[in-house]
Amino acid sequence: MSVSSPPAASTATPAAPLGRPRLGWRREVLVALLPTVTVLVLLWLLRLLSNQQLLFASLASSCFLIYLDPSHPANSARTLVISQLGAAVLGYGLHAWLGPGYLSAALALVGIIVVMLLTNTMHPPAVGTALNFAFRAGAGEGSLALFGLAVGLVLVLLAVQRGSAYLVRRFTMAP
């Protein structure tokens, strides 16, 4: 009978969330800087153009999901546009039809989940978008248009983060 020896202790650094290579503290801060600045610019624009701050909370979550893993399917441009804009339109429409309240919020929640399932565009922060528009869509003018512009800014962030991720992979891999 042979006795197997215990496996050797691993000296590898634990994998970062979602498999992204772990960077040093300073580099992690630099990579996180872009989504942080994007969210701060969104908030500044909101202060100038609208009083709809809560409608954009889910976009802040989208920015940090993009930071974690810009190449994940939940963070594709198609997924972001369909889920976030679909959620905004659903919430806005149900708010206009039923008024603010739990019924319009519940229908917006179920509706966006169905849309995301049917279109294979699962982006969890969009659920918050649907709820926020269903509860507050009538509180300001032009909120759908402004939200669309903000989604465009997040798409720019996605492109820049993907470029940054490419550079990180390229310069952290051994030749």
C-alpha cells in the first residue's frame, strides 16, 4: 500500500476577483481611479442639469462592475445598453401609466428581468434602474434623455477600461 504525501503548499498569490490579475496597491488605485472619476463627473453633471441623483445610482454600480472585469459578458456594450436603457424606459413608462408606487415598481422589476433573460443581457444594476424610474421618473423633466447621455459616458468608460485591462495584461505577463 502506498502512502501519498500531502500536496505541497502553494506559494501562488490568490487570484483576484473574477480572475483579473492582482496588481500592487498603487496600480489597483490607479485602475480604480477611472470609474471613480466617471461617477464623480456623472454626479457633477446631474447637479448642473437635473435633480435626479438617485436615478443614476445603478450607473455607479455599473462603473465598478466594469472596473472589476471589463471583459465579462455582463459588462459588454450591448448588455449595458439593452439592460440599462430598457430598464429606464420600462420604469418610466410604468410610472407614466400607473403613477409612482409599488405596483409600477414591481412590474418594472419583473419586466426588466424578463427583457434581460430574453435578450441574454444580464446586468444586475439595471434592476435598480427600473425601480428608480418607476418610483421617481416624474420628478424631473428630461430624465430619460439625461440618463441616455450618462449611459453613453459609461460606454466610454467601458472602452477605456478594456484598453487599460489589455495594457495591464500585456505588461504584467512574462514574455
